[in-house]
Amino acid sequence: MNDISKRTYFALALAGILLFGIAAFVVRFFLYSDRWVTFSGSPHVYSSGNLNTGVVYDRSGLQLLDTEDGRTYAADSSTRRATVHLLGDREGNIPSQILSHYASTLVGYDKLSGTNHSSGTGELRLTVSAQVQAIALQALNGQKGTVGVYNYKTGEILCAVSSPSMDPDNPPQTVDDASGLYVYRMFHASYTPGSIYKLVTAQAAMETISDIETRAFTCTGSTVINGETITCPKAHGQLDFKQALASSCNCTFAHIALEVGARKLSEVSERIGVTDSFEFDGLYTKAGQFDLSGADDNALAWAGVGQYTDLVNPFQFMRYMGAVANGGSAAEPYLVAQAVNNGSVKYRAHTAMTGELIDERSAAKLQQMMRYNVEAIYGTWNFPDVQVCAKSGTAETGGGSNTATFAGFVLDSSYPLAFIVVVEEGGAGSSTCAPIAGTVLQACINLMDGER
Amino acid sequence: MEAVLEFFTDATGSASFLSIYSSVLRVAMPVLALFIVLRCAKSLLGFRREPEIWAWMRLATGELIPVTHWENVLGRKKSADIVLDFATVSKSHAVLTRHDDGSWTIRDVGARGHVQVNGRQVIETKVNYGDTLSLGGLEMTLEPISNEEALLQNLGRTKAGKGNSPGMTLVLLTLFQGMALLALSFNMGQEHLMQFLMAFGELAALEWLLFIGQKIIRRSGFELETVAFFLMTIGLCVTGTSAPGELQKQMIAACMGVALFLTIGLCLRSLDTAKKVRYVAAVFGVLLLLVNLVFGKELYGAKNWIMIGGFSFQPSELVKICFIFAGASTMERIVTKRNLILFIIYAGFVCACLAVMRDFGTALIFFSCFLVIAYLRSGSYATIALMVAVVGFGAVLAIRFFPYITARFSNWGHIWEDPLGKGYQQTKALMCAAAGGLFGLGFGNGWLKYVAAANTDLVFALTCEEGGLILAVLMVAALAVLGMFVVRSAKVGRSSFYTISACAAMSIMTVQAILNVFGTVDFLPLTGVTFPFVSNGGSSMIASWGLLAFLKACDTRQNASFAVKLSSKQRKRGKEAAA
């Protein structure tokens, strides 16, 4: 009998497995139950196919969406079109990642009492201004592209519009796949940057070449590197560093890129976040690309002027602009100001700082150079009231079409705004994008004045 | 009755009462459940294991060794029940067995030094008190336990239920049931009020009748039944919220189950009867399966149902009980007939029948139970490993070649990828389980009940949703307590027949719980296995009570179990037989 009774411990293993499994489930419950309860189609928080999270407001208190009973969007069609990428549509073609992320908070779910107290409606307040977004969308005028503006001191994103857009109350019957209507370009697209990437090369140069700011360069309109020609639209002649950036001289920056080297250029690209995907407020941004593995000198030169296989995501470049404007590091951008359930604030955004993307001295120098760009090339008349610093780009994407890019910031502590404008098939960067940037920045400034 | 109805009608119409209910009772139910499970666990797992002494073995040296089981291995090895550490004695030399009538036999188990009784070499023979036994030349005599010693022992052993009154626990359980009844009645509206009142009334009557009946025959251990009734209460809530019309059927099944429980328990009182029933049960099990194979109807994907006069019935549930009878064995047989061939063939047949019916979940339960029995009888890890390997290989082939099983496995771990298709049941289960939080939404308030098989396959999630995570965990913990109790009481077991059958019964219940719960939460593929006592289903309820009888028969605490004869009476009979 002693033998048998000892052997019964074998059977105890089964009870052990059962208890161990239950313990594992309890752990999973505490880790994931908020995701389960708000998963698409969850019976306690969804009704007629949509998440019943409550009401979404923009920064000015304008109601953008009420999720109850099949979703009620803003009354105004232009507001609906300007914000649909943030809110998602009824059919789920444009996912509402932000709402999903805050769903459990908004419905008042907590792990202790489940959905018991979830009767009250939630309120989500975004940092964007629907009015500014509508102006930006109008400025894009149906062209494919995106406009982003954010406050680099606080992190609030004021504008993140994606074009083309659609009216969720009147969705198109047929959608052209190539239009990318459902893509939120600000966060989920990546583009060949073109000359705005010269800012990165310039930063790398200032960090490696001590006399870069006093050097003289000569541009003859073309230069041969590794048997292949790199050209400028015209011969720029004698240039210094500042003028080379303002003229966006490919020949000069090709040689600077060679001198800086692949390793340093890659290091700076990684540091400023080009190759990263950022996660915030339920959004996962698309990572860019800076890959020089196996590249020859010619490829390195092209990469240094924002061509080759370079890709940047608009959001991440805007964040980089914020860091340059703010002297090296800036507030991390965000979209959701606060989430409220049943009158009590369950989430409130806090300003978090990026690491040092660029050292303070180089940032200051870059500010001066970018200000010079505006004064000498783009024209201050685009930005009458404030001191804007910028760089344009005209990225060759093959097939004869160009992506127009324009990135920069306002150097004014009252209006600490960094921005990016991207227009696909947009022709020349500055002429296409600078007026758009001017219009949107002016809208933001008016808004900020109004809020004071 | 009318007054009660009136009370409910008033109460359900009053919003303030409902809000008080939801805030207070929602928390009170899990707390009360915790007390109930803890009290049962304390009694079942905390009792002192005081051996029963049935006789004395006096060695030639004058040393007295207590004989504490009905089946005792005599030998040189340390794990022998009566250790005879002499070089001429074999490791396992002989088995000394006590019979129902109090008589003793000794059996040579193939030892080198042979066994002699009163100078005659024997293989198996009766032993009277005072007879001189000789094992490998070592002489000893079996002596009876005197009346005074027996009396002292009875007084000395702790009575079951002492310190943690089972009656009190049952009062708490009844209170818990009252709260459950209130919850269902308030949340489900007046339409089903009568059904709830009837079912919970019957449940209370059944448990108290059983308790009082056992009190009358001086049995005070009621923890095993309390655990079963606790699980049944959750079961009634689960059925009540999802299919109130089936409550009556469930209670009828419960009554039949309790009848089976009593029958098997009484039959297990006498080992001689049990050994005879063994063969009948084994044959009956085969017949049940054959009938099932021939007349089986396919319901819910498996052909394991038969229809009798409008009632659907799952014979494989009752086969579990037959299987245990077939697998249990006494020490004498275990030591002498070492091979398991017959039982392996039997188990193979049962599993093959279930595979033909495409009831792979149940087949897995039987296989696990078979492994437990095989190990208890053989003690050989190598054999078990070999069998697991062979069956595992077969399982891999089955998964590969049967599209029905492949489909289940392809979905395993990927439920969130197809939440509206193959992952529907489990994703909904998890969404709803999460919605319940720790204290639940209240029984009757859930949504999961609208999903197919919510009150059978998904009971864990349904309990999470409506009763809360705490209650759902307690439901599983209560079952685990039963398992641990069996292992704990094995040390003071009377016969290996009881120990093996109790272990087998508890492993069936535990594996069922494992497959049921882990299937729901996507730790394992969903197999459609019931949770004992909780899942809605008559056959399962009857079988669960049948299995509990085996646990009852291994409860040797003083005056604990109706399925165990009082040791004082046993000795009295022994005396009479000797005289």
C-alpha cells in the first residue's frame, strides 16, 4: 500500500496542471482583459458593429463623433472629411486605432468591476483643430499628400491631415486603389524625402567636419562619382555651406556625404528616428529607411541628398524639425489630450521629451541656415507674421513624377510650431508646398491667438 | 408560495432594491464562495492522517508492528507496509490481506525464501490469529487488536468534520444558493421565476436530505458532497441564465446522479462485492459502447449520443464509471499478476470506440485515466513514457489526416485572427469573461449565453462573465481540492482498490476540467468536454456523481463516509468470524 500511495503523486500532477493553467489565465486576464473587452465585436461595448466609446472632441471642443447608435459625425461635411482618418469610418475601411486604444478607458472598463460601471459615455479630447485640418485639406486641394503641424514645446499635434479624404456620411461607391484614400499618410506612409534630407547630411557634416561652415564649394552643374554623374539644375558656381543648402546644391552635398561617410550618415539617420516606428495613442507609425549596406560611393552621394533608397515618414521628420527648432530635443508629439469616463478624467496627456537628436550648436546653426533659405529663396511673403525656417525638397520618384516636400518650423516662443508638407506628384517642393505651409501655419497662429 | 411570488414581484419591480442588490450581493457571492471552498479545503486537506490499526504482527524478537491496511506488503524494502529488514526476506515477500468478513489470508508473491504457515509451505492460505508465519525463516504471529485498544483507537482518532462543521458549511452554501436564486430572479425577470424557485428548492432539499441521512447513520464527513453541490449551484446559475427550461431536466439528472452515487458508494463498502461488480461493470461498459456505436446519433459533431423516447443521452459518460471498476485492482493481484495486458486491451477498445464516434475529447480523458491507473499499478515510468509516445505519435497522425481534427488544431492559438469564424466561440468567451471583471455582471446579466454551447463547453467563461473571475477560479480550485484530497488520503487507504479507483475518478474529473477550461481560454483546442457538476447536461451530471462515489470510498477519516464501514463494526465482525 505504501508504494501505491506514493505513486498517487503522479495523479497530483493533473491537479497541478489545472491550477497552473488557471494561474496563467489569471495573469493573462490582468494583462489583456482590457484588450479582450474592447476587441472588435465585443458584445458588452459594441452596438451595431461600432464601438460605443462615447464622444470625440477636437481641441476647441467641437464634437467630431458620437459613437452611440451607429456613429454620428460632425454636421459639417468639410470637418468630417478633415477628420475621418483620425476617427475611422463606419465600414472599418479606415480603422479607428486611436478610439480602439482608448476604448477600455472610455467605456469605463476596469478589471475589478468589469463593464459594470460602463453606462456613462466617454469623452475623448484630441489635440488637433478640426478647423485647421479643414483649412489644410482645402489647401491641399485634392492632391495626394499630408500636412502636419505640432507644438514642439508641448507635443500637441494641431494638424495631421491626409488627402485625398472622404466624407464618412457619404462614402464613395468605388475607390481607386492607387489613390490610397484609406491610408493615413501622416503616420502610415513613407516617402522619398528629396532635398529636405540635406538637413540630415548637413547635421552629420557639422558633427564630423570641423571647418564645414567656413569652406568654399564650387558647383559646375554636374559631378562624376564612381563613373556616374550627379547633376544640379544649373551650375551654382561659388558657394559656402549656407548657400549650398539654400540652393539645394546636389553636387556640393554629394561630396559632403562622401566626406561624412556612410557610417556617420547612417548613425545620424538612426538617431533622429528615420528608421524607427513610433507608437503613441494607439498609432504605429511607418518606419522610414536609410540603408547603405552594399552601396557604392555614387549611391552614398545620392543617399546624402535624399534619393537612392531613402524613405522618411512625415510624422518622424516633423518630430526631427521640432528637435532642431527647440535646440536639440523637443516634446514628443501626441494626438490625445485627455480621456474621460463618467465625468472623471481617466487619462491626461503629459509632455515627454525626445532624446537629443542634434546637439545644441548644430541645431542653432541649422536654424540660421533654414531661416536663410526662407529669406533668400522661398520668400518671407509666404509667412508674413512669423519667423519661419524651412527646407524644401523635390524627390524624384521615377516615372517623371516628383514628390514635393517642405519641412521646417516657426522660430517663435509664442508659436512653437514644427511642420511638414508632402504633396505627391506635386512638382517643385517650395512652389507647391510653401503656400500650403503658409496657409496652415497662419491658421494655427490664429487659433493659438484665439486660445489666449 | 404565493407570498414568496409576491415578494419577488415587488422586489423585481423596485429599482432601488435592484441597485442595492447589484452593489452588495455581487461582492457577497464570491466572498461567500471563498469561505465555502476554504472550509471544505481545510477539512479535506488539513486532516491528520491517523492510521487505522487492524491487527498486530508480533515478531520472534517480541517487536510489535501495527498492521494499518487491509492489504499489506511484507518484505525487506523500505516502502513495504510491514518492513522485515532481514537478509533472508525478499524485497516484496508476501501480501497479507484482510477480507470483508474479518478473516486474513497470506499470499507468497514469488519470493526466494517461501512462506510457511504453521510449518507448512504455502502459496496462498487463510491465516488465523496466533498462527505462526515464517517468511524466509523469520517467524512471526498475527495478533488481534483487543477491545480496549479498538475503543481507544476510535476515541483517539479525530472524527471527520471536527473543528470545521460540515453542517455550518452547508448552511453557508444554502445562503450562497439563496443569493444565486435572487440574482437570477431579479436579472431574468418574472417569466422564469417558477423554474428558478423549483430548481433551487429541489437542490436545497436534495443536499439537506443527503446530509441528514448521513447524520442518521453517524457519518459526519460531508465536504466532498458540499463541493459537488457548490459546483452544481454554479451549474444551475449557468443553465438558469442560458436555458431556464432545462433546469428541471438538470435537477432530475442530479437526483439520478445522487442515487447512483449512493448505490456505488454502498457497493464499495464491501470489497468482495466491489470485486464482483468489477466484472459486471466492465462488460456493461463494453455493451454501452457497442449500443452507442450501432444506434448512435450525431449531435454537435460527435456521434456519441443515443436518443431514448425524446431524451438524448451520452453513454460514454457512464462508461467512465465502468472503466474505473475495470481498472481498479487489489494489492494481491497487482503484486502477483504484474502485467496489464487485459486492461490495456480494454482501454484500447474503449478509446477506439470513441475515436470511431469522433469523440476525441472523451478518448483523451479515458487515455489520461488509463495512464494514471497503469502507473499506479505498475509503478513504471518507462511503461508510461512508452505509451504516451505511441499514442502521441498516433495523435500526430490523426491531426494530420483527419480534416475534422486538423481544423480544430489549425485554429488553436489563432482565435483572434478569425473572430467571426472559427474563433467565434472562444473570442466571444474571452470578451465576455473580461467584461465580468472580478465580481461579474450578476447571474442572468450576461451576453455569452447566446453563444452556442455556452452552458457546456464555455461554462468557465460564462461563470467569469456573470459570476466574476473570483468565482470562476474558485470553481476550478474546488475541483482541484478534490484531487488533492484523494492523494492525501491515499496514505491511510484501506485497500489499493479504493485508492486506485479514487485516483482514477479524480483524474477523469480533473482532465475534464483541464480540457474544458483550457479549451475555452485557448490554451488547448476546444474539445467539447463538460466541466463536472457545472456544465448543462444530464449524462454528465449523473456520471459526475457516480465518480464522486469512488472519492467517498477512499475517505477513511473516522466516521466520515457512508461508503466506508465503521472500523468498530468491521472489527466486531472480525471477532465473530474468528470465534
